[in-house]
Amino acid sequence: MPGPPAVVAPQAQVVGRPRPSWPGETNDCVELATAGGEIRIRESDIPADILTTTPGGLGTFIRAVKAGALDHLGR
């Protein structure tokens, strides 16, 4: 059964809400929304904390993660 729709901010359009994909995983998800040309990101279990970026900034971040450029931060 799907959870309630993600609401990041007034006038925000939800663009993605990944669902748990393996047994035992909680419903804590990263939620993305667009608002006024910005991308707003939050973690569902801490909804008050919202990271705001641009589409270009998010794209740069995703490419860096995929390329492994940030792997050293997790060590």
C-alpha cells in the first residue's frame, strides 16, 4: 500500500519518491520536488530539513556520485 504523497513545500510538484525495494527496508526515502525552478530535496524521516538546489547543480552532483568522485567522503 503506497504511503501518503510527498509534500516538500507549498506550490511544489513532486517529481520522485523512491519506494523501498527489498524486505525489511523502512519507508524512509529521499523525496524530490520542483518549485519555482528549484529542486528541493528532503529525507522523509526528517521533513523539516530541505536542501534546495538548481537542476544543473543536482545533475552535477548525480554525475559525480556515479563517477565515484565522492567515494572518499564515506571512508
